[in-house]
Amino acid sequence: MPSRALTALFVALLGLGVAAADAGAKVYKSKSEALAEAFPDVDRIDTKTHVLDENQVRAVESRARARLETRLVTVHTGIRDGQVVGHAMIDVHTVRTLPEAFLVLISPEGEVKSVRMLAFYEPEEYRPPDRWLGQFEEERLSPKMALGQRIHGIAGSTLSSRAVTGGVRRALAVYQVVLEGEAGSAAAAPARPAASLVGSGPPTARAGGGPSTGTVGTAR
């Protein structure tokens, strides 16, 4: 079965919560279960799918030092008392010939809070253990967050450790390029002018005889 078809089946299994015993799938947690664990005390989880443009794709791949399989990126954001408590992204990719999926939880400041393996189709002995995944906690995207530097490899599972490291870097790069980029655009957008209720003089007449109004741009 082609790699893209396997990945599509994999995502479907995650969404449906198919257990490991069904169809031979090694699914440890469904997407809904993983999100509930990642955001246990939130008021809601907002889900948004971003369509990256060419510049964003290049920026993400450059920062992540890893290729994006698709321009569609889905981000799940936990909200409590009106405040963002974190962002979660699920990375699905092929390790050797079969896919894996894991959830990366990122703090509002861009720091990894946890990495949770959701499913793994390769032989179980190549699956990265939870203790190894714990290395990414409190890490931020930097050149040193790489195998052989701040991240230790897994003996006999080089491809698995490389795939997870690339996926975590992708998630952090998406955070920087897309989420921080949106926040920066919103902060830079001009505020709408307040309507003046009390003026020092009569309103300026328009050509049509009525009072003039200010032009309000649409915030991005």
C-alpha cells in the first residue's frame, strides 16, 4: 500500500479510536483521548486548520530542518478562563515503511510540555519509549535541539529517533511561523478609531449633505 494511503488510514484509525486489537493497528490512544489528557482542566479546546502559503512552508521547513508533507496544519488550542494554556499538534509520518503518530504539546511561550506517542505501526521494538520522549520537555526550537546534541539517540532505532525529533521540530517551527506570526500581525494591526460622541464643533458635511464617517479597515 502506498505511503500516503497508509497515512490516511492511520489518521482515520486515530480519529475513530480503533483499538490496537482491531485491524492489527497499534493505536495506543485516539485523538480525542490524547487531547483530553493534554488539556485536562480547560474550558474548551479550539481546533483550527491553517493552510500554509509557500513562504510559510519554506520558513517552517528551514527552521525545522525537516520536510512538510502537507500545507494543511491543524492546531488544537486549550482555553481556560479566557486564556491560552497550550497548543497541541499531531504529527503523522512514515518511519521506515509504516507510519507513526504522536502529539506535541507546546506552552503559550513556545516550549515543549510533553510528547505523547499515539500510534506506531513499525515493529514494537523500534518504538521510542516514554522515557526517551521525556527528553523534549522544556525544549525550545534551536540548532542544538537535535540528535547527538541535546537529544540522545536510541540504540538500534536511529530512524525512529530521527523521525520523532524531526516531528517535534516541525511542530515548534509551525508554532513560530504560524501562531507567533498571527499574534504579531494582530498586535501590529491598527486599532479601530473610537467614535466621538462630543465634538468641539459641528460635523463636517459630506458631498451628500450628511456627517462624515471614519474608514475602518478589516483586521487580519
